Amino acid sequence: MPTQTDTDLLKIARGVQLVRSGAGKAVRLRAGVSQAAVSARIGVTPAAVSLWECGERTPRGEHAARYFDVISLLRDEVGA
């Protein structure tokens, strides 16, 4: 079974924090990117991203890390 590196664990934690704080949604909205576009990059349904961003669910594992990656790219693009 593969183990997660410290970098992976940090991305997971930061992805969860972006969701819980609402910062990820704010960046996504400033960038003008839909939940469907974000979900396609992460490999989940748009409904999953919606549930994360409204606080009903929390991404875990690789999905949290991918959310962090996508939001980080959007943040860089919008200069937030």
C-alpha cells in the first residue's frame, strides 16, 4: 500500500481548510469558474463540490489535495 508523503498530507490539510473557511469558493467565484469546471479537474461530480462549498461535506484524501491544487492555480491567475 502506498504511503502519503508530507507534501501530500499538507495539500490534503490545506484543501480541507480552503473548503471549511470558504476561501476556496471565494477564489473560484473571483476567477469566474464554475463548480462543474472545478469538479472536472478534480474527478468528482459538481454536486460533490457544491456540498463541500456549502459546508455539508468535506473533501478527503486525494480529492482534498486536488481541490487545493485547482484553487491554488485559480488564486495565482486572479492574483488573490
